[in-house]
Amino acid sequence: MKIHEYQARKLFSKYGIPVPEGEVCRSVDEVKKKISDEDKLRVVKAQVHVGGRGKAGGVKLAKTKAEAIEKAEEILGMNIKGLTVEKVLIAEAVDIEKEFYVGLINDRNTKSVVLMASAEGGVEIEEVAKVSPEKIIKMPIDPTMGLMDWQARKIALQLFSEPSQVRQAAAILVKLYQLYVDTDCSLAEINPLVLTPDKKVMALDGKMNFDDNALFRQHKILDMREVNEDEAKEIEATAKGLSYIKLDGNIGCMVNGAGLAMATMDMIKLYGGDPANFLDIGGSSNPQKVVDAMNILLSDKNVEAVMINIFGGITRCDDVARGLVTALDEIKTEIPIVIRLSGTNAKEGLEIIKDYGLPTVSTMSEAAKKAIELSKR
């Protein structure tokens, strides 16, 4: 689960991490009501679950209230990487002397939370990791001890030289770790963490993701969930026993098993296509799952062809075929579908598919090539 920047800022503030004051607004009228009349530099920021907002024009400076209203009107309704901006954060602009990055993430290799820091702040940390990995400092945190004060100071000393700045940064790191643990985070970032000309250290932007498996005990965090259309589909899929994640391509995928799903997407990419989703119907032989899966998959307007790749073990291919026929009778789609069935009751399943008039193939590579070809028509 993700939250917006303005929500992360509220959590930061609650834990004593200094952040600039700001107001979230969902309309121009709200901007007019919530923003004071005084002339001062403000930043107007789109609130969407995606990076690169600044490059997309979703972050603008305003010197007056009139300018803030104008910039908010420009940003509200904007499309940023497929997401519509429905709210903006209007915050006090801060003079910046230097930008830094700090973040916490679960690391499977060390089986612990890892604290990451870099003097290269204000840019995407993934790009820093790719181009200059040596500029990222990493420290695994013992889960039984937590982040100790001396560890926080050790990291802060690699970012700052002045004792007062080191103390400020170390305190922020300890508070960020406590927030991370208390709320069952899977990711918590401050990017950028800034040093102001008057030598104050503060968080200007925040990103937080939470472990879905822990939401049952994080009611206050769950109340902060604001889902877009794609996230609503993912939640609906989970409720129906499906694993669904939307991607940016145009070839819809329906597969049974996470490993086979990954292999199917790789096969599509290998032959020059782009998968539109990860969709795993699991090991059940319930035909209704296939109906639900097809409804979710075909609701994506970007899907121009569908590749169904089933390897029957526990899953019976004839049940998948019956579910597919039922789904197509209900949906009445004209989107081309390519089907590959192999394993338990594959022969019976293929007979059902052929009787319905759908094309079948015998290998994954054939299925991928055919789906790509049909998507271009």
C-alpha cells in the first residue's frame, strides 16, 4: 500500500521530523480558501503515486496567492504517467543549500531493514544506484536492537561535517526508523533531505509504502489509503483470489503460477512485445476464477491482444477452458486471444477451445509471437 507525499509529511511531523508547512487541496476553490493572502514563495506539487512529477510539470513555484491559484489550476486534472492529478500540496518553499537522500527498505539478502543514505539527493535514487553505486551508503540494522544512536551518527557524519547538522540528521534517522517499524513499512524515503542556508536539516519530500500483510493491525494507516482505478482492480483481484498487477504494455497475460507468469512476460519481451499486466489465477480449478480474471484483464483499455498460458498441474486445463468460454460469452470482446494449454486435461481443454473457435498454439514462443502479431493488427 502506498500513500501520498502530503500523508507521509503528516506522519513525519507526528514523529518529530521537521517538514515545511503545507495544505492539500482538491480544487481551485479549496486553494482560495486555505491559502493565506500574504505574498511568499510556495511550491505547488501534484499528489500522485508516481515519480518524476517535476519533469512532467507537476511541481511549480508560486510567489503570490494568485500565482498559487493559477499553478494549482494548471496541475489539477493533469495526466502524469497515466494518472490523473486529483489533489495538490501547496507548501512553503524552502531555500536549499544542499540536498541529500535517506531511506529505509526491507532487504532479503541481509534479512533486515537497511538504512541507505547519499549526498546525491533530489534525484531518483535508482538512477544514482545505476550510475554511481559507490555514492550510496548502506547499513543493515539489527532487528533486535533497532537503529542505535551511534549508528545514526555514523551515517550522518558521512553526509554532514558540522556537529549541529550531524545531530539534527542523526535524530531524523532514528525517528524515521521508529516510524518505519511502528507502521509496518516496506519503504520509507526522504528525498530530498535538505540543509537550509540557516543550517537547519529538514525533510522536503517523503515516500512511504506499507506491507499489505500487516494492514489488519494498522487501521490508521489503512484509513489513509486512496486508491486509483488500477489499484482498485488490484484490490478486487486479491479479494477474488487472483494476483494482478497492471503494467504499461498492450498484451494481456493470464497464467497460473507466479514463475510461469514471469517467464511468460519475459517471452513476450524477448520477441519485442510489452506485457500489459501480471495476472496469476493460482492453482485452483474453479472456472469462476477465469471469468473474474478475464473481466479484470479486459477492463484495461490498453490491452490489444491476450495471451493465455496454462500449465496444468493442480489446475485442470478443461476447467480453465470452460471458464474462458463462459467469460467470453459474458464479455463479448473483439480483442484477439491466443491460448496455450499444457498438462492436466490439456487435450479436453483444447477440444473445448477449438469448438468455440479460438486459436491455440503448442509452445510459449508460438503464443508470444502470435499475441504480438495480433496486437499490431
